[in-house]
Amino acid sequence: MPSGTVVTAEVASPMRPPAASQPWIISRREDLLWFQGSVVAGLALLAFFLAAPRLDAATLAPGHPVVLAVFLWGVLFDGTHVWGTYARSYLAPDETSRASLPGRRSWLLLAVGPVIAFADARLSAPGLLFGMFLLAAYLWAYWHLVRQHYGFVMLYRKRAGEYDARGASLDSLVLWIGCLYPFLRFSLGAAYLRTGLPQLLPASWLGPLRLALDLGFGATMIGIVGLIASERVEPLRLGPKHLLLAIVVSFHIAVFGFLDHLLPILATLTIFHNLQYHRIVWQYERGLGRRPSGGLGRYLAAGVALGIVWYTPRVLGAAAAHDGLACNLLLGLGWGVAFHHYLVDGRIWRVRRSASLSRALDGGAAAR
């Protein structure tokens, strides 16, 4: 739903020796807890939303349990993870950590949503323009989300000494097809129609397209997994990379299969990402011999403060306004903060382009 979080390991000649003697990014315990195990937080949130009263246009209000849960997620997890981006980049004491930051004009992203909201309100048929903006926002958010998982897959390939570009392409296909399938299937169902986002296809096409998507997904995944298992591309050595792929794809399919409102879907999918992100930020900072914001207390306090400032208008304010220009202004501004995070995040985590970043991540593992 960025240029996204890209913790991308280098993929080069298959003749290169392994980069590390063990397959984990940090360690078996840390990886299972933070990079794979953080899905447990997503499952807990999924269970809460399934048990909570139904959220729809008629029940949307600041006091609704789902709205309050999304607000708390935004303050405690999403806001703190965005603070992690800025603590690791803008507020870092070394120039290398700030080297890839975009220019000052990047902050204009905060104004894109409000400008579109004002323009939409002046149209004779308001709603379509801002709806297209929201659709683009969710697409960028989802790309950002999956792109972080892709980065971890590539880091695991580096740890395992897997440098065959064809093997990397197969792993990438498993991840992207596995995550795009439930997203696309949701867009072809009744739940998407209730979101109010633009429907770009005739309703009569949706049923046949869902069936074609289901069949195509099954056949494609069977083919790709079969090719990987045949070892015709590279040797198959089951490890943490495969566990992460299985968890991510299964989790995304489950979330879109059980939830039918974009607000809880966004929170449930992203809390997994949030926890992974916090750990990789601390891994990077540890490799440079420091802690983000100078320590855990200050890091969390600043992140929670950002989350309150960001999510009070984005969730509680928008729910109170319900719809119309005021609601769209608050939503647009909230998405602007997310857009800037996506942009910055996509520039600062490119291991393939930064030897110093790779050394910091490796140093953080050694420092344990």
C-alpha cells in the first residue's frame, strides 16, 4: 500500500563466496522474535478486529472500538516506527547516515493531500479526484510494506551466500505474487465496493476476474515453487528466508480473507512491518556503536509524541468529521506524513548501493 523500505542486499555473481557463516541476519533467537515472530502481533490484532463490532459508514465514529484500536496502533507502533526513520537519518550524527536524504522540497508531500482535497471540493461531482488520491495512497503504502519484506528476503540470501540473480528473481516472484494476489482479489470483491474508492471495472467483470485470478495464482505459485524445488536454478537450502516467505504470504492472504474494511486491514498488516522496522533500526545503530535518539526511553517518548500529533487528526479527527472537505483535509495531511516516510525510507536502506550501510548492519550483528 513506497519507494518502500529497502534493506536490499547485493545480488551478484553466483561464484562469490558466502558473506556470513550463519544464515540469520542477527541471530536465530533475535530473527525469530522480531523478523518472523512479529507476525504474532498482527495475528493478535486480526483476532481483535474479528471480535470487535462491525465498522462501516454508519458506525464510523471516534469512539468505535476499531477506530480506537487503529488510533492506539498508530500512536504506539506506526508513529514510533516513522520516528525510527528520522532518528536513523535526519537526526543521525554522522554524514553517511544522512547522505541519501531527499531535499527540502520533499516536505511538500505533506501538502499534496490537502491540495487535492480542496481541488476535489470545487468540482461539480466531488469525491472522484480525492478517491483516486486515496487509491494511489493505498497502493504506495502496500508497495512500501511488501518492499520491506523483500529487503529482508534479500538480506537472508546474502547471509546464505546466495548470489544467483535467477534465484533472487524466483524468491521475489514468490513474495510479490503471494502478496499481490490477496490485494487484487480484495479489489474485485464486495468489500472494496464499500470502501468508496473508485471502481475502475464494470461490476459484471468482477466474478469472472476473481475466478481467473484464483486459478492463475494457484497455477503460477505451483510452477514457481516446483522450479525452486527442482534445484535447476540454485541449490535448495531451507532456512529463515523460506520461513519468512511462508509467513508473509500466508498472513497477507489471511488478513484480506477475514477483514473487509481498509482501516483495520492497514493496521493489521503494518504492525508486523512496524516491529521488524524497529529492530533493523536498532541493528543499524548498534553497528555504529550508538542507540537511536540516545536511548530507548527518549526514542519511544519521541515516537509516541509523533504518533499522537499524527494520528489524532488522521484517525480520530477524520472519524469525527466522517466525510466531506474537513475529513478529506485531515486524511490528506495524514497521508502526506506517510508519503514522506516512504520516500525517505526508500533512499536510506539500499545496502546494494552503500558499503557503509552493509558494514553497519553486519557490525550490529557482531556487537551482540
